[in-house]
Amino acid sequence: MSTRYTPREMLEKLISFNTVSDRSNLDLIAFVEDYLSGYGIASVRVPDETGTKASLHARIGPARDGGVVLSGHTDVVPVAGQNWSRDPFSAWVLEGKLYGRGSADMKGFAATVLAKVPDFIAADLGRPIHIALSYDEEVGCFGAPPLVRDMLAKGPRPEFVIVGEPTNMKIVTAHKGIAVFKTTVRGHPAHSSQLHRGVSAISAAAKLICWLDARTAENKANADPDCAFEPPYTTLHSGVIKGGEAHNITAEHCEFTTDFRLLPGDSKQSWLDRYKAFIDTEVLPGMLAISGECAISVTELAYVPGLSEEVDGPAETEVRGLTGDNARHVVVYATEGGIFQEHGLSTVVCGPGSIDQAHQADEFIELVELERCAAFLDRLMKRLS
């Protein structure tokens, strides 16, 4: 029999595993496997291609379709360069708050779910509870797609999903998607006094960035005033750029990274097609007229689909009944919820803690939030029994 943990104790244990996204999460996964095994629960690893990370899923209750997935990610963002009061991977409690990296985002939810495993087992569940823990959410939600595919392939099929990102236990029914692209421009070097003989990769990149900015401005001007998102339109933002060697040489190389923050239902491919059409018709021909070595390439680095509001979806119906929250809440950050929804699973986001604490130095979650989450899971358990 495994040790029984309170949500606070389990959270302190999970925080002790340094699972910053550039590190392995296998020690945490092994701990969860052993913990579940101690209660007679089999779990399934879904490793990444390198074998240094893994997701995990497990089922408690009958082997039948229906029930719920309780989903969280195991990775956390870096602490480097942040001014922490204490060791971020050794939790501490002060004035009703539990501090540590991942306390709010989002080990608090995972900890409460795991602490409730003995109660889930003891309940006479008529519908199963699935636990799903992923890797690399913070760097692109890379672990969730293979995790969801593996869960569905091995069955049974759940009815709805709760992604436990920090929402102060309010129900979030929609969020924006994100697509990240790197644009690489190859120009032709020449002495800047003979500018007509060269092609500046930086100047070409500037035209592209200005085009992206102009599309955001158009979206803002045409935004639906009834849209619940803030901002209420798709944005195209370039956050990183580098290129050039010297002030008096036309830059041979420039690259920049752009993210599209997409309203649910807005097509990533449609925006990409428009962008590439502008490159091919308005920018690249003039470059090639000077040098055939010039080129522009666009590479997708990450894509997380948005979560769309569902009309009378089972996830929203169930969770509204459990929380009593009938207000409309949408968020502009992305979660793994859109990935579950893309696979045909009704999904909402609801979890303990505040997103305002995510990624911050001295990240914390209020202990009362863990209590509220535990009470929510108790009600869920009774609903499924």
C-alpha cells in the first residue's frame, strides 16, 4: 500500500522534482507509477523519441466508455534569472500560501488529483476516472498529442476532459490557439556603398514583419465588439530577430520568430498561406532579380489549437454543475485543452490557483485553493459513482 498524502504533502513532493522543460521528467513519472502501483493501479508510459521524457495515463474504475480525464502537465518553466526568496524546488508555506516552482502552474492540480486516488478507488465508480500527465507543455504542448492518441487507442473512450490549469476553480470554456514560426531570410552580401549590388536580408525581414504587424492592425480594426477575448482578435507578433555581420555589409542572413495567437476557429493554415503568398509575390521576386542565391523559408516550430466553446457540451454541463459557476470565462493563453478537443473529446479548463502566479519568482498557490479543488473532486467522484 502506498503512503497516503494530503494534497499539500503531494504538492510538496511533486515540487521537489526539478522538471524544468529542458530536463527529464522521468523521476517524477517513476514516482507516480510507484505511487499508483501501491494502490493496485496500472499506468501506461508514453515516452518521447529520446527516451528522456514521458507522459503517463492511468484509469481508475470500470473499463467502460464514459467518465472523465483529469489532465495536467508535469513540466515547469525555468527559474534562471529570477529572484527567488528560497530554493524553488523545496516548497515552503507562509501565511496560507505554498511556494515553489509549479505550485500554481500546474502541479497543484496534479497533486490534488493524486492525493485523491485512495478515495477514487474506494468509491463505487460507475464511470471511470482517467489521470493524464504530459511533458513539454510549456515549450509547445509536444507531449499531449501522443498521450491522447495512446489513451484513445488503448481505450476505453472517456466522455469529457478537465484540464487543471490555474483558473481559481472557475470554468474556462475557450482559449486562443498559438502557432509559432521561424522565418529565415538569405540575402546577398555587398559593400553598403554599393547597395544596388546586394540584397539585405534584414530589409527583407523588415518588410515581412511590417506585413504581419499590418495584419494585426487590420484584425483590430475589424474585431467583433461582442468577442469575449482580450484582445478580441487574432494577433501576429514577432518576438525574436537576429541577423547581419557589420554596418557596412548588406546582411546575408536574418531570422525572426513569430507567434500567431489565433481566435478559436481561426485557421493557422489560412494565415500561413497568406503570409507565404506575400513572400512569393511581393518580396522574393525583387531579391531574386539581384541574386539567384536569395531565399526565404518558413518553418513551423509549434502549434497548439484553440479551445472552442461547445454548445451544451458534456464537459461544460458537468463542471458547471460541480462548481456552480455559470459565468462565461475565456482566456488568451493556450492549454492542452484544444488538443483533447481536436480528438473529439468535450473539454473545459478548471483548476486551482491563479494564472497571475504562473512563471513568476516565488510562485505560490493559496492552500485554500487546494482545499477547493479537493472538494470539487469529491463532488466529481460522487457524480461518477
